[in-house]
Amino acid sequence: MPSLSLERLRSLLAQCADIEEKLTALGKRKDSSGKGTSSGKGGSSSSSTDMEAKASRLRTKLCEQYCDVLLSDPDFALRRDVPSKLWKACFYNRINELRQRATKERGRMKKSIRRMPADREAAGRHRRAVEDVERSLRRFLGEAMELYRYLIQQYEAKLLGAIDGDACCTSSSTDEDGGNGHGHGNGNDKKSAGTGTGTGTGTGSTPIILSNNKSTRGLFDPNNDDVYAIARKEQEDKEEKKNKKKKNNKRRKGQSDSSSDDDDDSNDDDDNDDNDDDEDGDADGTAVPAAVVPILYKLFLFLGDLQRYAMEHDAASECYTKASRLAPGRGNPYNQLAVVAQVSEANLQAHPLTAVALYWYCRSLLADEAFGTSESNMERLFVMNRKWVTDNIAAGTDGGIADTIGAAVAGTNTSAGSIHPDDASDTTGAASTPGTSRGSRGSSSNRNRKAQIEASRAAKSEASRKFLAQFVDVHYDLRQLTKAMESAAAAAALGAQAAAA
């Protein structure tokens, strides 16, 4: 889409603020209406449905306008924190609302079942309500993920300079066609999100980040519009100058081609001049707004959250990993990877990856920009793991790990070669032909071997689970010991200061 003027962008954000206020007021009305309905003092399902429809229209309008700002001018969008506003106002609040509603309906369903006698009619009604809410949540998550995938695609295209296809941005050297770089645009496709900093010249060059310019210092200060306007004007002037230069080069080349007196030497000189111009264009590069990478980082985080809510844990981990590569010094992606590791169970019998989660929480806290929530998340991980250790490992022993591993190894040895068809006896005592006896003994031994292999695998899995649980539990003790030593040192320092005073 074409770049919008600064005045238009400000107007859009002002409209967005008004829409957010309307959504907030509508949410309060919905809450009061819901309380009145539950207490039997008023309210109706029709009014609730009308408010839901109105809220949906407001969110759609808000989403469209925020996306216009995001796709038109990334720098302005980042300065005004549009990615976070879009996420919270259009998606996060609605997701929380649906999840809380489903939780309440499940609680009411359980109360109906516990009644004596059980209120089956009420339980069925609440069960259907839960199913309706979950269906709405899945549909909403699917639509949100589709939007965020589109936004990520557009921002990756801005970063890589590959709008029309899967071609990527090449190095800043001329190609065989003289550096035209076919397939590399900057906003000519109708699905692309033009930044207003280019005109589809397609140089195929390495992008230059706008923040390298000295004039962009303080660019992302939300209270400094002047710095942003100056930086943007400088960038537009630079692009306009470059485009004029290319038009002049094309005009000179057309005039030289139309002249009949040009010889081969002059044509060679013209080609050399054109190549010099292309090299200058490549050295100058295709400008990429400085905010593209920070916004892309946030988009990956939000898409990962949506996929985690939808129980698509592998896809969520992939998005969080991409976010961590874009901003390796920030702890938020590592915290999210730890959360996924705790809940990403292949089935109900699988064990949470507590040791993996502990690793990611440590990465999050040791990052240059530590994510503070990881501290409390890691504390909950330690407490839950210690409860599991207490409930599943006998006190006063080694936890049974050595015995379990020994049993697993013994099972492996047994399954590897202790059973042989010729050693199996006929338990029925009936006479049989040699061929039939050999075949029955063989099938029986195969079944026994498979059963022992499965038992061995289960024993190894249980031993690994116990070992990792105790590994995490040891680190919990070390963490508490470290905290106690730090507290003692702080108390001693305070005492020394008091004595000196």
C-alpha cells in the first residue's frame, strides 16, 4: 500500500484511540449485563448478542486501521507502539474473555454434576455452552493467526527485498543483467506493503537500515515528532534524488542508442558508465526502515502466543525461536520457549520437559534484557517439580533410579538374546508335528520379545524422568542456598554500616 502522510497516520491513531474507548465502555456494559442475567435481575440473551456483534465490528475496524499504520510506515508504527496495541486491543483481550468464559462454564457444569441428585439438564446446558465458547475461540485464533502470518510475510518482504516471489536479497554486486535484479521490488505488487521509501527500482542490493543515519537518533522517542519528520524527509529526498539520477541515465542511454555515429568503443564506454551507476545504486542500497526488525520480532512473538493458545506447540516453538534470533539479547522469547516446554506433551502419558524448561528460564534471566516474569515462572516450576519428586520418589532412598536403570538394562539384555525358539516348551503337553511346534514356539517368542522391549523402553523413560526431576530439584536447593547467602551478606553489610555510624 502507498505510504501515508504523517498527518494521516496521526489521524488514524486518534481514531483508533476513540475505538478503544468504545470497546472498553462496551466491555463494562457486557460485564454488568452478565452479572444481572446470572442473578436473575435483568438482562437478556438478545442484548448480549447485540453487544457481541457491535464489539466484533469495532475490533474489525480497529484492526484494519492499525494494520494500515503498520504496513504504511514501520518507523512511525514502532514509535507509537502499534504492534502491542494491535495485539492487546484486537486479540489478547478477546482471547482472555473467551477463555475466562469457558472456565466459568466448566465450573458451573461441575457444580451441576456434584448436586444430589445430579442436575443433568443444567450440566448439559453448561457443556453445550463450553463447546460453543471453545468453538468461537478456535475460530478466532485461526483468523488471528492468518492475519499475523500475512503481516510477517509483508515484513519479511520489506527486510529481504523479495516482494513478488521467494527470491531473496542478494549481495551488493551487479549481476549478469547489469544489476537490475529482476524479482526484487519495493512495493509494486498489489499485495505488498510499500514503505514509501522506494519506487520499485529492484536493485537487488543489500538493505540499508535507516537507523544507521545520524539524523535518526531519538527516532523512537514517542514525544519527539520533529526528529522523526526530519529523518523521514531526508530519506524521501534521498530516494527522489536517486530516482532522478536513474531517469537521467536511461535518457542518456536512449540518446546514445539512437545516434548512428556511435562506434563500438563509445558503446563500451556507455556500458561502463551504466555499470558504474548500478554499482553506485547497489552501494547506496535499498533503504529499509529501522523498525522492520523490531516489529518482525514482536509479530513472531504474538504469532507464537496464538499458536500456543491453539495447542500447536511445535509451531509456537518455531516462532519463538525465530524471535530469539532476531533479538538474541532479549529474554522474552526464551521465557515463552520454557512455557511451551512445560506444556508440550505429546499425549497424557508424556512427561513435561522440566529440565528443558529450566534451561530456557535461565537463558531468559541471563539475557542482556532479562525477562522479569521468568523469575516467578521458574519458582513455580521448582515447586511443581519438588511436589512430583515427593509424591513419586520414596523418601530416604536414592529415588529408585539405580534400580530402575538396572531393571531397564536387564530387560534389554533379556530381550536381546535370552529367549530362543528351541528353548520354548509346549505347555499343553499335546503331541504336534515338528513344523507346527517350531512355528508356534517362534511366534510366542516374538511376542515375548516385543513385550520385553516395550517394558524396557518404559523403564528407561521412567528412569530418565526421575533423574531429570531430581536434577531440577538439586538446582532448586542450590538456588535457595544462594538466596540465603545473599540475604546473609546483605544483612551483614547493613549491620556493618549501622556499627560504623
